[in-house]
Amino acid sequence: MSGAAGIPERALIAYAGAAVHLSQTRPECGLGWNTLAGIGQVESVHGQYGASSVADDGAVDPPVIGVALDGSEGLMAIPDTDDGELDGDTEWDRAVGPMQFIPTTWDQYGQDANQDGQADVHQYDDAALSAGVYLCESGEDLTSDFGWNDAVTAYNQSVEYANSVAQRAAEYAQHQEAENNE
């Protein structure tokens, strides 16, 4: 599946693991791994943005750190909320990690999926599960069009973003269906 979909195996494991965990702890949410993969592709090319890569333990290195959210064209203005602790910027917030969390969102939703005692925004299992929890909280029932859209637009308020995630998620679902039929 990894090769057919163009998703690094370790990232795919994180998406699937988060979806399985949430199917057990939040079955009413209905989050599929392919939605997480769609977000991961759009946000960080599955942790491979720039020179970054995903290690066997799920660590993304070098860390993926987004642009300053300084209100310039196409960006929200989010003054620093964490004294640069998560994103290294003491003037503006930046989205960080393979799933691109803003520091305040990570502070609220960060999960320790790999159970190492620390919720790490740069560790893929932690980031994927955190994204899933955030999506479930934002959309409630992601099996409905309205719930899915509410969740994804809470993640990023751009219609273009939601369309890109939807396109990728649909492609990944088709790859899974093809794999299942082989």
C-alpha cells in the first residue's frame, strides 16, 4: 500500500494506528486513515518536506517548521503564544511537525501515541493521533459531509485546502480499494 499510494511506510503506519485507536476510543467519529494521510500530504508531504525524512521510530528530522504566521498575504496573523518554545519564534507562531500544529492547538490536543511519556509534535505517531483527536473534536461525525468538512476546515480554514485534502484522501481510499481487490 505504501508504494502504491506514495506514502512512506512509517507515515502510513502512524495514520493507520491513529485511525484504529480512534475507532476504538471514539467510534462515533468515523475518522479514516486516508483523511489523516490527505492532511499529512498537504501539510508536509508526509514528513518529507524540504530535506526532512521519517525515521523508523517515527521521528521527523530535520523538524518541519512552517512560515511565520505574520498576516502577510494568504496567512493569518498569530502573534507568538509559546515564547518560541515549540516553534523557535518569539514574535509569531508557526505551524510545526509533520501534521503542522500551531503551538496553542498542540498544547490543547497533543497526544503521546507511542507511549514514551512525551507528546512530541515531531514524532509521527504522536502528531497523527493528535490530528485525529482534533478532527474528531471539530467535526464529531466525520462520516457525514458536513462533519468531515467542519473538521478539515477547523484544521485550516481555506476552501482550497479542504479540496486538496479531499482529493488526496479520495486517491488514498482508491489505492486501498485496489490493494484489497488484489
